Amino acid sequence: MSNEIEIGRGKRGRRAYSLDDVAIVPSRRTRDPQDVSINWQIDAYQFEMPVMAAPMDSVMSPATAIAMGRLGGLGVLDLEGLWTRYEDPQPLLDEIAVLSEDNFNPAATRRLQEIYQAPIQAELITSRLAEVREAGVTVAGSLTPQRTQEFYKTVLAAGVDIFVIRGTTVSAEHVSKTVEPLNLKQFIYELDVPVIVGGAAGYTPALHLMRTGAAGVLVGFGGERPPPRGVRWVSTLRWPPPSPTLPRPAATTWMNPVAGTSTSLPTAAWAPAATSSRRLRWEPMP
């Protein structure tokens, strides 16, 4: 059976599957859960819960990152979100949570754009990361590739333990005629902290990101659970605007071509909060 489908006149594409399309089939042998360890490690940092919390304003604040760390997971702060743009973003977060539920509401989109027009403040990056560090948990912060060159020195000076470079789609070799792209391999090589990078949507892009020397690679992207088969996904409202899609979970074990060591990557839980302003409307496909 062919794994390709028609995507246009004279064009074919390879079928892809989300994690919801994949099931783990038990073998003839089972194991007592008490004998299984779910501990995992990124570089020198060990965690008891195999969860990375998404760097999104809808789910992650300094307080949430601290709580996640105390539970044994890893909370990643979005260093381009409202917590680094405003001294007290809570009133704005409350406002976003109650924006209009109407699909394609231009007023809601416009208001989101207005809120995120405020500049990122380096001093707030420092103070937010310091707040997490004072709690005694692992400190992780996320920047997009476009902002990494501008703020990475601030992030490192603040004492981040794990640096996350995250975008909707991140490749090892980005090409641009207008700006000088981030050289991931050189950047990661020169840093003294482990770097997690992503997302990648396929085997080849993920392999190339591994070869940059990253300590971990985020594989997959997209929203939360898709609609049932035969149902069309009509509309969404996501926030914050700089991150139009949410990475999907991923778990794998790979050989680091640079260090020559095997690294076990955790299942990354990128779950939207109940207060997110995302709205879905499903309707039968014609």
C-alpha cells in the first residue's frame, strides 16, 4: 500500500501521522510499574517527572515554572511573552482569557496584537529567571531564533541552566536574503549551557538539528488533539501571536553525533491551559 497521496496536479506527498494516530501495542511480556523509572536527564540535569512545560503565556509563569520544578519536571519560561514585557502582566492575562469567543473576531485579534507590541525588557528577563533560580529549581528559558542573538547574553548572565531555542519550525540551516540567520551549530558550540532546539517535523530536519550539538530536540508541532476523522477544523484563536502553533509531544532516544553518546529525550507535554483563549468549532466535512 502506497504511503503517498495526491496533493495537486502532478504532485504527490507522503502521508504524515500525528501522535493521536499512533498506538503502542503491548508485547507478550509486561512489567510491574514499580520496577520502571521515569527519571530522565538533559546534560547534567536530572528530573523525576518526564514532562517539559510549554513556554507559553497561557500555561507558564515564573510561579508555574517553580511549581513544575518542585514536582520533578521542567518549566520553560517564554522570554518573549508578557512576563518579560510588563512588570505586572496579570491584568492583561485576565483580559485575554475573556476575549470574544466569536470565530475570526477581528477585535480580539487586534487587541492581542496591541498587547504584544510592548517591547521585551532585558531587566525583566533577568528578574523572572532570578525568581525561578531563587526557588532552587532548574532554570530554563525560551527564545525564538529571531530573538536569540539579541537577548542570549542577558539570558546567560541571569544564570539560565537550560537554553531553549523554539519556533514553529526550526531548521539547522535557515536561509534569508534580508537578515543574517542564526548559525545554530556555531552558537551551540560556543555556549556553556545545554541547548534544546525545535520544533522539527520530520526525520531529516530532526537529524540535522541533532548534529548541531543540541542536548535535546523538540520533534513535532501543531495544536492539541485534532478533531475526529471526517470532521474539519474550521477556526482557531491562539495566543500569544508570536507563537501561532503549539509543539506536540515527542519522545525518542538518539545518538549524539558530536559527543558520541546516547541521549534519551523525554515526552514533552505542551498542554494548553483552561484559561487559554483558543476556540474551536468543528463541522462535518462535505
